[in-house]
Amino acid sequence: MADPASSLGQDPKHLWQIITEKLREELPHQSFLTWFKPIKALSFDGRVLTLHIPSRFYYDWIEGHYNGHLKRAIKESLGGEIELAYSVDPERRTVSVDADAASIRARVIPPAQDRDRVSDNYLNPRYRFDNFIEGDCNRFARAAAMSLAEAPGKTPFNPLMIYGGSGLGKTHLMQAIGNHIVEHGRARKVLYVTSEQFTADFIKAIQSSRSDSFSRIYRKVDVLLLDDVQFFMAKDKTQEEFFHTFNSLHHAGKQLVFSSDRPPRELEGFNARLVSRLQWGLVSELRTPEYETRIAILKNRAGEAKIDLPDEVAHFLATHITDNVRSLQSALIHMLAQSTLIGRKISIDLARDVLKNLSNRPLQAVSVERIQDMVAKEFGIPSDLLRSKTRKKDVVQARQIAMFLSTEFTRLTLKAIGLHFGGRDHATVIHARETINEGVKSSRDMAEAVESLRHRIELTAL
Ligand code: ADP
Ligand code: MG
């Protein structure tokens, strides 16, 4: 394989420029600007290109979302492989970062054919038990994982099969097991691998008639952590190889840990014997985290990054993002990026913007009645006046604000909203919306009243 250093010289800026040109073609413009534009090349030692990034979050984010792009861009633009190291630039740092996290190294993982050493265990030191927050949703799986990490191959949890939806912590937990075992010397050879990688290695081995090297890697480990086995669905040959690997390792008393996005019995197209093997040990589910756990995860993550996350913002995020941990963290990271890049304060406003941009996810639905109650309370009038025929000035204004907020917070049609206000028609709702839109622009009092109501509705939208 070409040596990128010799063909391109040693200038780090030049190297990085070539890589980023490729990235710029591949990525949406905004993503490129946000995540790659602020990065500067610092040094290149012939093998490792060191990059300056504005904060640790960049590393996490890039690693989580753009690792594949980066790998490809390096390969395509340089025709070879180099390693990347990231370092947090102390001058431009607007969030403080732990001293020991100030320089983070990441390997760009080489393609399968270049990899036949078990010493590459693919463990990411960031995933640990101590930052895997415990809650009802994961207590059992976490406890099982910890006990087997203390004594791999010697507990009844063999195999341990962790299942659950995307972003609920399967990879984190598996990696934590691996890291714990390595750090405490509980086993010698630990290998974490995704099922895609397993499949790619297997296919490669067959194509190059080097199946011996495949077995050498996979059957000689003491602990095999195989992530996302649902990927084997409808892949007969790989499944078969997996089955043999399983038998050979299990027979030798080695520890096996698997994950899947569904329970074993729902793995379609899986050989029945394999399904039964997967259930030999312990099958444990990761569920969506409950509110308290979501808050704890947010606080912990913010703490790691030394971000001051106000309680109401944590509450706001935990209220609106309920499906998985990954999206919770994305929101936090986006907020941090925004506050770092354009100096916005971490607030509910910022959180709301981030949420809007992150997904088309509508905010939790609120009922019209609920909005009416809150507006009426704000105006100190009984809420049924909003549904009455009264044309008194302050009631009209309160009614218009309530209609306006109903168009914003509910998914009802204008017609349906009108019906909730004593059977008014949709033109009245449109008129209310326009009036308040104008009012917010021309009157500061109105703007503040609407804003404060918005906050309160969002906060109680449980
Ligand atoms: P999965 O593999 O199930 O799709 P991941 O393990 O990749 O999910 O988790 C997604 C993100 O959420 C990761 O950044 C992970 O660190 C984080 N995460 C998930 N569960 C927890 C938890 N209980 N405590 C702290 N972080 C978590
Ligand atoms: Mg995963």
C-alpha cells in the first residue's frame, strides 16, 4: 500500500487540506462547517497526524458520527492509511477539559485484510462501567455485565446476550466489559467486534483462502464481544461460521457476550440451534431509560464535559427526548457546539432550537385545555371565559394567545382548534395567530408574556 507520507511530504496542513477537500464533497455543507472547519492540523510524524479540536466534544462527536467518512476520505485522498490523534487546543478552549483528556488518540481502523492481530482489541476507553448510569431500565444487565467482567467464563452468564433498541447502551456496556477485563487483567485476549466486521473478515478470509487466519483470530480469544448479531440475519454462511466459533469458544470455557436489537427468538432467519445457543446463558434487556435516569445521564455527561447544565434545561431535554440515550446526548453535544461556536448561553431557548433542528420530532403534544388553563391563569381569569362568547378586551387577548399557542403546541388542525374555543371557525384562529405574531414583534410585554407561557407549557408538557 502506498505510503501517504512519501508521496505527499510531511506538511500536516497540506495533508489535512487534502483530506478535508474530500470530506467537503461528501458531507452536508453545514456539518462540514460545524465539525471540520474549526479543526487545524498540528503535526505529522510520518504516521500520525495530530489535529487540534476545539473541545473534547468534537472528538466524541466526530468519532460517533464521522469516523467512517474520515476513514474513507483518508483512504481515497491519500491512497493509504494514517493515524489521527486529536488534541484540545488550550487557547481556543471555551469549555474546560480534564487535563488527562486533553489529548486523545484515535486509530483509524484499517480494513479487514490488514488486520490479523488480536492485539487490536477495538476497545474504546471512553466506555466504562463508571460512566454507564444505572437505572431500572438497565440494572439487571449492568449487574450481570459487571459480575462476568470480574470473572469471565466463570459465571452462569455465558453467553450474556444483551438486547434492546438502538441507542440504549448495548455497545457501551459491551465495551465497558472489555475495558474492565483488560484493565484488571481478568483475561488475556479480549476482542470486541461488530457483526459487520466479523462478516467482512469472514468473507475476506474465504476470498483469499485464508480461513486459517480467520480462525486464528476468532477462535483464540478468551473473551469475544460480538455486537449487533441481528446483522447475521439471512446470512447463512456467516451464521454457520459464527455457530462454529461459538461452539469452539464456549466449549473451551471462554466468555461470550452478544448484543442484538431484538430478543433472540425474534431473530428472523436464524438457525434454531443458534437461537437456542444464544439463550444458554443469560438474556437481558436494556429498556428505554425512565425520566430520572435520563436526567442522571444528562448531568453526568455535562459534568464530564464541565458544562454547567441548568436544571430546567436538563428537565426540558429529558421531557422531550424520551426514546433513547443517543439522542439525549446528541442534543447535549449540539448545544455545546452552538454555545462554543457562537457563544450562546445554555438555556431552554437554545435547547428548543437544537431540538427543532435535530429532528423533525414534534415536541410532546399538549392538549388545548391545558394551554387554556395556563393562559387563563396567567391572565387571572377563569378558563371557560376563553371558550365563551365574551368580547371583553383582556379575554379576547388571552383567547388569541391561547389559540396561537395551540397552533404551536398541538398537532390539531385550525378547524379543530377553533372548535375547542367555543366553536369558532378556522378563520378566527388564523386571525388570532396573525395578531399575536404581530403583537410579539411590536410589544415587548406581549413578547415576554408569550415567551414565558411557552416555557411553562414546554416544562409541563409531560
Ligand atoms: P446501542 O449500542 O444500544 O445502540 P450505545 O451503547 O452506542 O447504544 O449508546 C449510545 C450512547 O448513549 C453512547 O454515547 C453511550 O455512551 C450512551 N449511553 C447509553 N446508555 C447509557 C447509560 N446508561 N449511561 C450513560 N451513557 C449511556
Ligand atoms: Mg451499538
